[in-house]
Amino acid sequence: MDGVIFSTYSSLIASSSKGRSRMQQLVQWCGPGFDGLIVFDECHKAKNLAPEKNMKPTKTGKAVLEIQ
């Protein structure tokens, strides 16, 4: 499949009314044989994957790790 998709970090962690996340939709769109490029702009918004002691990672940080 050819194409381009633009997604914000906020939409990356959002879910539809059917319970599917934008991340799941994106992975499905890419397909198992994906041979393309994913670019993260403003990657500082994906911070806090490994936060300080007694803090939890952000959903955005976990989503960016998962898609990598």
C-alpha cells in the first residue's frame, strides 16, 4: 500500500468509540510487510518513557516505544 499518514502524539494514544486505538489502526494500515519510514517530529513530547523513581511512564512514551 502506498500513502502518507500524519498523526499527532495525542491522537497516537487516543481510542475510537469502538475501543481501537489510533496506534492499532496505524499498525493495521502499515501491514505485516511494512517497508517504510516513520518520522517523529517534536520527539520531546514522547519523553518520560523511563521516568524518575516513583513515577509512571507516559502513555505517549509507551506508544512511541511500541511503534518503534
